Amino acid sequence: MKVLVTGGAGYIGSHAVRELRDSGHDVTILDDLSAGHRAAVPAGVTLVEGDLGDADALSRALAGADAVLHFAGLLSVGQSVKDPASYYHVNVSKGLALLNAMRAHGVGRIVFSSTCAVYGVPVRVPMDEEHPKDPINPYGASKLTFERVLLDYSRAGWLRAVALRYFNAAGCHPDGSLGEHHDPEEHVIPLAIDAVLGRRPGLTIYGEDYETPDGTCIRDYIHVQELARAHVLALAAVDRNEACQAYNLGTGTGYSVRQVIDAVGRVAGQPVPAQVGPRRPGDPPQLVAAPAKAKQRLGFETTMGLDAIVDSAFRWRRDHPAGYGRRG
Ligand SMILES: NC(=O)c1ccc[n+]([C@@H]2O[C@H](COP(=O)([O-])OP(=O)(O)OC[C@H]3O[C@@H](n4cnc5c(N)ncnc54)[C@H](O)[C@@H]3O)[C@@H](O)[C@H]2O)c1
């Protein structure tokens, strides 16, 4: 298949690009490099450098495409609370521009990067796809809104869609050539690694008074390469989908921030310096996937646990102190 990957120069998108190519697909990337890295684009893959909302860039990127993997977007929970307008603009309005351009070009398949943030505060754990969706931050709400658009477009017969609700991605490509470089970095595993490597004063734990066994937030961490593999499976499943199907992508096991800190300490061979700060607005106490639907319908299963994920993330961060270097 010829696949357009929006946001393919970013963290998860670049791993998916590699996985698609390794599975024999022909890939084009549309990315404005606002948060992505040219160095993450493999030789031989066309990069259309442009904005998701730019009709001309979309037209060039979609030429001849059979399907789209849509990663491009904004993803900071904290930023979304401060600036909801940007989140709806990029994650919804510009997403609509993509869908309308797909219609105009006769491209009828899309796999969308959604998030566990669509669920809000869990009423049961682990969370399956039918769990109530009541996002507590604009980021999650913008992603849920776009899922609804996909459902309506697919019911109208305009496209076939899969929404993949990722839990927390971490780790690097097994060959060490791709990894996580967000700026600013907000994810706990890379921050804890930087703290133990002495590259930041220490890790701030946002809240120790949640209703969890050790008081810190619990998340479900999934290795980025396994996540990338799920996209290739989802692409194959799009055609046999009814309407828009959503799948959780997680391992089914949750770890607290304290447990993550301990895992980073084990891999580094020394404790992570950490201090407790106030809660961060928009953070649910725990998010853990029930991964059964992805296993049954996509044939997707994870194999890597927290220590393997942290080990992979540690290698990339230790060996790439400046990530990919300056953006662009
Ligand atoms: N990282 C996670 O743990 C996680 C968890 C759940 C969901 N997600 C979702 O996965 C997707 C990818 O996340 P990531 O961690 O790889 O983020 P990332 O910031 O590394 O990648 C996003 C990419 O999109 C590009 N982009 C952003 N706005 C654009 C625009 N208007 N036009 C063109 N390109 C644009 C950026 O330059 C970047 O390369 C996002 O949609 C995010 O919401 C990520």
C-alpha cells in the first residue's frame, strides 16, 4: 500500500514509518517539523514539509495514497489546559482539513492516533473500549471529538477508520537509531532518566496524594516499537472494519510513578533524585488498558514489560544527550 504518515518525523510516527517500510509499504510523510526531526526520516522516504491545514501540502502528500496514518497533532495535557484553542484548532480543525482532502483525493482509509485521555477518570480499571468517555482535559476532548468525526464520516460511507487509543509510549527503536525527543519533554521515563544522568536537578513527582497504593499516578507503558507494529496490523484491519473501530493499545499492567522511578534506578545502577510537587491539572489517578479487543481483532499482543521498556529508553537517552540535535 502507499501510505501517507502525518507526523511521521515525530516520536511514534517515525517508528511507524520504519515498521511500514519493513513490511513492504511505500511511505510519504507530511510533517511541519514543529516537533518532529528531519533526522528521524529515513533515506528514500519522501518528506512533504508542510502544515496539516495547508491544502497544497495535503494535495502533494496525498497524491496516489491508499491510506493515511494520522499522528500529527498537539499532545501536552498541561498545555492543552492552558491553551485549549490551539488543541481544538490543530487536533480537530486541521484534522478535518485532512479528512476533506482525503475525500477529494479518493483516499478512504485512516488509522488515527488517539489516546487513553479520552476516558477521563476511570470508573473501573483496567479500562476497555466501552468504558465511559469523559475527558478531563482539552487534549483528551479534542481527540475524542475527532474520533466522533471519524465515526460520522465512516457511517456516511466516506471512509473506513481505526482509532488507536495509546496508553503511554516509551522506549527507542531496537537498533538505537530512533528515539524519544520531545521539546519540552514531559514524559516521566525520559525525565527520570535525565535526572539520574545528572542532566536535570531532579524529577518532580506531580502529586503523592492520589488514591493509589503509593499515592502516585499509575500509567500503562507500552514500547514504541510494539505500538508501531500495531499500526501495520490496524492498516490491514481497516477494510474488514465496520464503521470506526477503536482499540486500546497498552499492556494491561499499570505502574506508579514511584515504580517507574525504581525501574530507572535499577537500570542506571543508582537512585533517581526526585522531589514531590503539587498535582498537575488534568491528570487522572490511573490509566490502565484492557487490551483484549486489540488481541482478538488485530492479533496484537505486547511482550515488553516495564524494565525492558526503561532499558530501551535509557540506552537512547544516554547515547543521544541532545536527542536528534537542533530541530529541522
Ligand atoms: N507519546 C505518547 O505517549 C502518546 C500517547 C497517546 C497518544 N499519542 C498521540 O500520538 C501522536 C504522536 O505522538 P508523538 O509522541 O509521536 O508526538 P510528536 O510531537 O513527537 O509527533 C507529532 C508530529 O506531528 C507533527 N505536527 C504537529 N502539528 C503538525 C501540523 N499542524 N502539521 C504537520 N505536522 C504537525 C510534529 O512536527 C511531530 O513530528 C499524537 O497524535 C499524540 O496525541 C501519543
